Amino acid sequence: MSESSFWVWHRSSDLSDGEIAALRSVAAPRLYWQIAEFGWRDGKWTPRSLGKPPEPLPDGGPVIVPVVRLDPGADSLLKPEAAASLVRWLRFHYGDAPPRILQLDYDCPLRLLPRYAGYLWELKSQLGLEEISVTALASWIDSPALADLGEVVSELVPMFYDIAPDPPDQVSRGTFVPMAGAEAEKWIGRWKACRTPWRAGLPNFERLTLFESDGNLVGHLRQWSPESLAASSLFEPLDQAPGLASYRVIRAGSLDGTALEPGQILAWRAPGEDSLRRLLAASTSSGSRGIVWFALPGPGLRASYSPSHLSALSKGSELLPSLRMRIDGDGRVVLRNDGPADLSIKPGEAPHRLVLEANQPHTFKARGPGRFFSLEPHPDSALSIEFSQRIALSFVELRVGSEIASESGLIPSREGRELRWSLDDSAPVPFE
């Protein structure tokens, strides 16, 4: 089984107690925590700080590795005092006590790899780094300069996702590059030739991409959710496959702040579990020392799986959630997942439906859905919630160790009532 580390991206908040417990439960060795973006803008070096990573976790836990993302393009290496400027900023940022370990994230062009090796030597020597890690493009394995880079760094983390763009002519025909597919598996196999210790960077995020009708890329939506897709009438489904759902816009409107025009195409992509199993196996057989997942679920990032789910996936365990239903003292309906697997919809799937049944009317009260996506009478019922003996709550995900609750007062009293619940097409079972 490959050990699993995580990138933590665009995050300024600390880890919650639940997140720390989850990371410890899967023995995650490292968190690669982004602290800044750095590059040459408007004629000067411009750092964009995201704050400092948390202090080392008490009682052990993952090692926190600060990450600086260098702006793409040659300027990050070729402008004056490239390495020295980053050294000065890191000393300032850390109060003249810079970290002893650092990762750089830079999509270095192949032609500049020798220059990048010199940049890293300068950075390492001026900061006195004990360890320097760098992300890598999958294609670096073909460069003779990779050996020189390997003399400087402690480890490489090639990223086996976003390997190729979507050809417009294929998009217009409804074909998209998978997030985790056969091409990534081939590249992983080629990294068996790497003599520098390396970890495989694998995708753990979902993406909604907008294209023009001719297949040209518009961009990736920053703010979106499966709930918004499920509730929208702006598009019609085109196709669905493992890890992919595509849609065509049929009327103008806005989806989570992004303007849509008729004829445009949306592609919702996520790494499929079967594809990830193959990439995990290829990484192990090719000599990877472990996996780094992009990224840890957190604020502002649509991650695909929890650390517990990925751990079960890497072990080859059966991916089934363990669900418990209860009513709390305020009349909330609470659904909890004790794992080992998440319960979440795949691209193109409808939200999960939790059905509650009572043996008499006036059991349920009209309340808001709370953290559920929706609350309504069962589709088979023509009655209002108060008179219905079956109601349905929908939701899109319930990660391991999490729970989801309705608003208070949905079931104010259980006295004299028989209550059952079911999920999707499962058989009803009694409440606890």
C-alpha cells in the first residue's frame, strides 16, 4: 500500500480537530502546505502571501512542508535576482528563521531545466535547507537535464493530471480528456527510470469546465457545486461516463456567477475509483515512494474523496459507507457516516435521496432542509409534508466521519410512532 500525503492549497484556516484525527487515522506522513505565490509582475518581484502553515501538530502527525508556487513562464527564472528575491522574502516572512524544508511548485519548461537546477542550488545554499522538494511535469522524465536537477533536490513530485489539453474538435464531438486515465498510467510507467526519490502526484479534485460551442476552452468555473447543477434548467445532459458528465447550454443565464450562453458546453470531471486504482498500482510498480494527493478537502476546494476513502481505496478495501440515523433532542434528523468510504455522487448522478416513513400523519413538520439539499414530500405523495407519511431529503455527499442534519423540529415527537428510513433504492429500516 502506498502512503498518502496531501497538498493543502489556497487555505489560510487551521486544520480542525476532525481533520487532524482523520489524517492521523490514515498515517499521512506529510502535508505540502501552500504559503505563497511568487513571480515577476509589473517590473518587480511580487509575493502573494497565503499565510504561514500551522505549527507542528501536537503528539505527532504529518510533517508540514511549506510550498511556494512560482508563476508559470520564464520570468520566474530569468529576471534579475530570481532566487535571491525569494530568499529575502522567505526570511522576512519567517522572521529570519526560514523553514528547514521547502517545496517549490513550478511548471518549468524543458529548455529551462538546467537553469532551474542552478536556481535551486542557490536557494538551497542561501537558506541552508536540509531538504528541498519540487513538483515536476510528467514530461521531465524525457529530459537529460533531469539528472542534474536530481543532484540538487531531495525528491521530485511529478503530477500525473492535466497532462494534455482538450482538443477543440474532440470537445465539439463530446470527447474529453479524462482526469485520471490511460495516458497518465503510461507516464507513470516511464518514471521507473528516475533515479531521484519521487512521489506520484495524483488528482483528488473535481472540475467543471466551460467550452464554446466549437470546443475552444473558456475556463474552469471557480465557484460551483453539484447542487447548483442539479437545480439548474439552463442546460441538457449530453453524455455520461465514469468520471465524466457533459452538458449543452440551452438558454442564457448564470451558474454560480458564471455567465452561460446557448450552445456552450460544460464538462464535469472527477477521478474515477477504478482509474485511481490503476494509477496507484502503476505508481507502486514504478518505484514511487508514495502518493501526494491534490488536494486535501477543505474550504474553497471541490475535493473528490476524504483521506479515509483514499486510504481504503489504496488498501483495496470494499468501498462502502456505514450509515447511522437518529433524531436529536431538538427534533433534527441526523445522518452520519462512520466509513470507511464516503457517500457522494459521481459526475452526472442525481443527488442521494433519504426517505423517511411514519405509520401515521402529522409526524413531520414543515421545516427547512438544514444542511440537506432539499426537503419535500415523497414524489409518490400528493399531500403536504404535515399530512404525508413519507418525505424525502436529498444530499450530494457525506464524507467519512461527517454527519448531515435537517433543521430542528422536523420530527418534534416520536411518541407512539413507528419510523423507518431508506437511502435511494435500499429497503427501509427502523430508526435507532
